[in-house]
Amino acid sequence: MVVQLSEDKCLPLPSQTGTYCLVFYCSILSQVTVGKLGIYQIVPGYYCYIGSAFGRGGLQSRIERHLKINKRHHWHLDYIRPYLEPIEFCYTTDSIKREHQWSDLFLKEENSSIPINKFGSSDCHCSTHLFYYKVKPKLEKLLSNYPIKILSLSRRHITNRSNFPVTFLLYNDKGTP
């Protein structure tokens, strides 16, 4: 399966289940209401969201949904997604749910901070599944002990009204289209 990113570019994603980390960039300060969690400031920088996709449709379905902007709010990420530009993500098709282990790793990482407590983790023991970085985190280093695949996205076009990306260009591991 693939995610259609533009008329001429597609992103290959497995329909298998697994764990993922989405990296977003925020360029403007915004105030956002995040469901029952309350009102928060989304500040410029990088945001990593960790989740798992062990339901119907697996990784392909979940990541495709998270990349969309206009949708019904179901997950915490849906509330802040319009303010964030996806730039990179990684995933594993390991049959073990790794989102809690990965959240613990990101929490212990010295450059990360928690922008919103219990974000994406209202159903588990984790402090959060959303992490903030002033500088883009190196996923390959953070998750070096896991069999992950990393894909990078680059903004190609931006809408004039909202300043959010509408199409993306897929880059391979060598940084070329």
C-alpha cells in the first residue's frame, strides 16, 4: 500500500501492524485546545509523536490519517496537526508494541521536553507520547536498538492562506528524490 502525497509522488507504507514515530516541524507560535487536555501553546521547533498501529489497516492506515489535516478529531494529534508540518517518520513492523519503550527513551533523552502532559497517553502509564525539541532529533541514534525504517519528507508547496504543506516530495535514505 502507498500514501498518495501528491499527483506524482507516493509514499510506500506497509499495511502490517507496528510502532511509529512522526517528526513534525512548527514554524509559528499558536494557541491550541487539545480536547479535554486543555489549551496549550505550540511553540516553534520539532515535535515527535510516538504511537502504535495494531488495529485494522496497520501502519499504512494510521500514518495516512495522521498526515491528513482536515478530519474529525479523534486522537490528540488531530488537534495540533494543522499547526505542524510532517518532515520525517520511522516505523517498525515488530510484532511487539514498542510505543511505551520508545516514549521512555525519548523522555530520558537530554534534549527533549514534554510540551503537553498525557498527550496521546491517556490510556497508559506514559507521561506523554509527544516530545518537543529545539533542534531536529536524530531518530537513527535514539532508536538504534530497534529494526526501524526512516523516511524523510520535504515541503514542496505551501498554501498561501494557512502556511501548511499541501504536497510533499519523498526522499530516500541518501537524501535524493
